[in-house]
Amino acid sequence: MTRNKWILMIVVSFFIGWGTSRWIPAPLEGMAVTFSNTGQIQMQSIQLEFGNADSQSNLLALRIEPGQTRTLLLNHQPGLGFNVRIQYADGSTQEFCALRGDDRTHPTIALGKS
């Protein structure tokens, strides 16, 4: 083969590899947790606290209407669990530890007050 054909083949191979890699999603680091408001009262806020031996993080989601869902991305290892605090529009709160021992990376948590 001539030099030009080799160069053309390398360039075409590069673009095929680059284009193919764009279709393959990157592996998820952590978790994508979906919160679903199955109740009749708006969730004013959902506060998450999670960490490990090296770091501690807080995440705050605001205003989830009844029937809506919200997906939050956590840089947190599945199975370790995390603390959840929900503030409802009527002033009440709900607190719990979620997903401890659960290794799913895309769980859904259904919550709500009627």
C-alpha cells in the first residue's frame, strides 16, 4: 500500500473508533437515585448526607410536587447507605437511612404524605 492509503486508513479508523465510543455510555461512578413523590403534599426539600472514611457530602433537592420524580446523582458507593431528611409543605419532616446494604446503582425511592 502507498503511504497515502495508510494515512487515510488510520484517520478513518480513528473517526470510526471515536464515533463508536460516543454511543457507549460511560460507566456510572456512584449512584443515580430517583425520588418519587407518591403523596398528596409537596416535598419542600430532600436533604441527603453521605460519606465514607475520606469525605462527607450533602445534597439538597427543592420542591418536588405530588406525582413528580427527581433523580439525584450521588458520588457514593452503593450499599453504604445515606441519610435522608424530607421537609413537607405542611411543616412535617421525615428522616431515615436509605439503601444500606442495597447494591443497586439506579434505585427508586417512593415517598409521600397524604
